[in-house]
Amino acid sequence: MLIGLISDTHIPEAGKDISPEVRAAFSDVDLILHGGDITMSRVLDQLEEIAPVIAAEGNHDEHLWEDPRIEPIQRLELEGHSVALIHRFGPVEADIDYLVSVWLEDIRPDIVVCGDSHYTFLEWKDDVLVINPGSPTLPRNLSPRLGNVGLLELYEDQAPSARIIDLSDGANSHLLQGFPKFA
């Protein structure tokens, strides 16, 4: 299963629509996870033209409470991996047990997909893969420009593979493959 990861789109503040570069990066995905700060439900509608969408509620999304695609925390089972999708999960440098306690009600997933900071993050924290794809529209909270999205590849009984894509050139800015517990 190939999953597109996106967060902090902030449309229309950061741009009119989802960019063609996002559409190209997600052209082969089976599912899209949006880590919040959607700001307009039409962003999810545009992403659904590519693949089904599940979203976490960001701090700019309270008015979208009626959208069935959005929950404060989404807990998913995908290809035998437990995934938590949440907007705020930080500071990411903190101990994973602390983060799981504060943000995920002590329910420890295999993978956390988050947003909020606009900074990319892709790292194993003990046995939990934490991914923040950054923002495709306001990377690192700077002026509107092309930023980043992520891709997560999941197979049953195998370690996840993840990468962050720089939309300005399509290159992998971070790549993570494998983990010893799956060896």
C-alpha cells in the first residue's frame, strides 16, 4: 500500500488550490493522510480526486467539525501496522513514551503521522516511526512556495518505507527504509 502524506496546506492563505506538483507526487497512491490545518474542506475534495482521504483536525480546522473525513486523532490499521494520524505531536525531540502519553492517550502505534510545525521529520523513535511531511505550501512557516509531502509504503510483516519529497525538484529529501524488528 502506498500512502501520500500531507499536512498544513493552509489554503487559501498559502495558495488557491493543491498544486500540480502535489498531484504528481501522489499520482500512484492508494490513500492520502492529511495531518491537519486543512482550513477548507475543498482541499480534501481536491485530494480525493487522486485517492481516498483521511484527515486529522488541525488548530485551524475547528469549523470543519461536520466533515466525516476529519477527526482529532485517526487510528488506523493498514497492512498490519497501527497508524495514528494527529496534527500536533511534539516536541518531536521529546521521549516517545512522553509523546504517546501526552498526545495519544497512552495508546502506542507503530507509526505516527503528524503536522503542525511545517518542518519535515522522519525518524524512528525507539520502535515508533514518526513522520511529519512538513507543508507543501508554507514550508518551515515561510512565505508561500513549494514545500514538501511524504510517501509511506506499507507491506504486511515488513518494515515501513518512508520518504519526504521536495516538491520544488521532486527529489527525496529524507529516505528511511527498514527497521531491525522486521529483519
